[in-house]
Amino acid sequence: MTGPIRDTTGERIQDAFVESPTRANKTAVEVYVGNASDIGGGSDGSLEIVNAGAILSALKCVTVTSPNTVIYANNNIDLSSSTVFGITIVAAQANESTQVKTYGILRDSSFTWPVNTQLYLDINGSLTDTAPITGFRTLVATSQGSGAIFINIQEPITL
């Protein structure tokens, strides 16, 4: 979709979000942007607005702890902690709203993995290109080359 997004009254929606009730207990948002560098970039995918259950940095994997609340995911604690919900787009303080990308292309200049590199959940919500050999292995994304990953979160595998 190109051009501004308008609501039912014809008003332009400044942040280019269109709400879509695709997940229970969450505010699901489809992202349509004209510039791929906006809010994590990409013209496809899903963006969820959730509450931070702790201080969160941008570009970290998170898991749901209660309806509408997320904390860092972790591959070494338990199955629940290794179940990734998405990747934070912006940093947030505890109890603040934050944006989490759950599917699709995410762009950031810090992504430097070679194209087609599989990316897994590591400790404290980090992404790694080294598949874990203990704990849980959760495939989160695949590198699209320098500056972009494609998020397609898989179920954790117990190791």
C-alpha cells in the first residue's frame, strides 16, 4: 500500500497504522510505510502495541508474561521464557507501551549477518547466529543481508 493511510472520516493517520484484531488480548497492527526506515521498516508484517513488564531495549526478543505484557525472552530458563512473541522496535521503561514486531521484515543498520543466516534466541532477548546446544532452540528470523532480517518465529525445541 502506498500513500497516506486514512481513517473512515478521511483523516490522515499520522503514524501510518491500521488496527487489525488478529490476536486475542492484544492490539494487533498492520504496518504500511512508504519509507522502509520508518518504525523498523518494511512494508509487510505485524506490529503489536504491548506493555513493558520491565525496562526493555530496542531490537530484543520478548515473551508474553500476562495479557498485553512482555519481558525479555531467554533460551536457558524454561519453555515459557523461550517462546518468543516478537522483537522490540523501541526501548521502553517498565509499565510503558512499546512496539513489538511479530512477523515480516525488520530493518536496522546494526544487522550485519550474511544473507540467509538463521537467527536464534539467546540469553536476555538477544539474537545469535549460533544455534544453542542446551536449553531451548527458538528460530526467530533469517537475515536478509546487511541491514534487514525477516521475522518468522518458530516454536521452541527442547534440547
